[in-house]
Amino acid sequence: MKRLLQIGSLSHQVGMRTLVMGILNVTPDSFSDGGLYSGADAAEAHARVMIAQGADIIDVGAESTQPGSEKISADVELTRLLPALSRICDMSCAITIDTYKAEVAAAALGAGAHAINDIWGLQGDPDMATVAARMGASVIAMHNRETIDPALDIVADMQVFFTRTLEIAEEAGIDRDRIVLDPGIGFGKTPLQNLIAINHLADLKADFDLPILVGASRKRIIGTVTGRKTDKRDTGSLGAHLVAAAHGADIIRAHEVEMHVDALRMADAICNETLEQGTGE
């Protein structure tokens, strides 16, 4: 069934091509690029670079969510976030906010952002779904777990988790066509469970018939498989993301936008047997 995904001014027919979401961390302590774009000038410049490279979406985060990171208050998060948003929300790109706090989401949407990227899939902050519904925002709902259980059937757990997420969304009045699911690579999973999650994306598609986002960029699972340090994981990330796209991912969240845009454009051309996207010889 054809499905239209709406995020701000971005209106995308799911299945036509794979979208690329560029990562913009305005944090001092993110695992890969903490501190590089924490100032408004640097954030704006990096957003412009990613858009020029072909990013369809910019995902802005102001709190590191890597394991062991320090939790911050909503006030601190907004102090980091709002100056950057004031510079980028008028750009020709959909803007999502990577937060699990309803208060932060509401302020960011009020400042011009278009969607919420919630690492707890509407199941963390009880007000998150209400905020999304009230402000007409799209939602990227990620699977997450408080603890890691190596014995767990991770695919079955995602199915149960997302069923609950969609119940919450429906109760709040969020349009189903504004929901994207994310298996949550690197969150509450063993290395093997991360691989299984990517390999079974088709199960999520079959069960929920919703767009899927995958973000494995530079994460620990890439280092586990390749042996590379964080700053050498882009090639491995691209490999994981190409497999994810082949298995049903509609959006790829990445640090290195240009290589992902080119690789996914090539993969989409092959899978769709079309040259309509290309402009070269």
C-alpha cells in the first residue's frame, strides 16, 4: 500500500527512495562529535553543509543518550537547543528534535521544528504523545529497554513495544501517517540483538505497515564487528545502512551525509530499476 510521510514541508511517498537524516548534535559530550557543533554558528554551518550534501532531514539533539551519559534538565537542554533552532528552522529541510522530554519537544516545535524523535517511543514521558497530537507533529518512535537481556527474543519484544506505542498514539489522537518506527540500534540490546534487529526489519514492516528509520551510525556495534574506533566507523556504518535499506528501512540516520546520499541513491536505482533520480551521464 502506498503511504505518504509528512514531516513539515517534506512530503514523501514511502518506498520511492531512501531518505537521509543528518545528525546535528549541539552537545558537549556526544560519543562521536561532542562539542563540535555546540555553538549556534557551528550548528548552522554544519546544517547548511549537510543540506547541500543532500540531507532530507536534520535531527537536532541537545542531550547525549549514550550509555552512561549524564542526564540534564529540560532547561539546560533548551539552552543548548533553541539558539541552534533559531538558525536552522527556516532552511529548506525537515527538522526533527531528538528528545525524550515533552517540555523540550513542545518548546522546540514552538520554535519551528517539525517532528519529535523520541528514544522511548512515547512511553517515557507521559505527556509526549499529547504534545505531539496538540501541535500536529510527526513522531519517530524508537524501541528501547531499561536493561539488556541476552535471552530475549528482540524481534518479539519490538513487536510488543511498538504495539503499545501505537495504542498511546491513537489514544492521544496522533495520525498514524505521522508515525515512523525505529528499532533502536544500540539501545537496550546486546551486539547480536542489534544485528538481528536490522536483519528482521521486514517483520516490522509486515506487522505495522509504517515507515522505518535505522540509525547505526558510528555506534558500538560497528566497532564490535569491524574493530574500528569511533572516528573510523563510517564505512562500517554505511554497510549496515545499505543492508537496512534493502531490508525495508525508509530513513537512514547518519553522521556522514554525502556518502550515504550517494550510496543509497545507487542502491535505490538498482532496487527500483530506474534512472529517474540521477542527473549525471
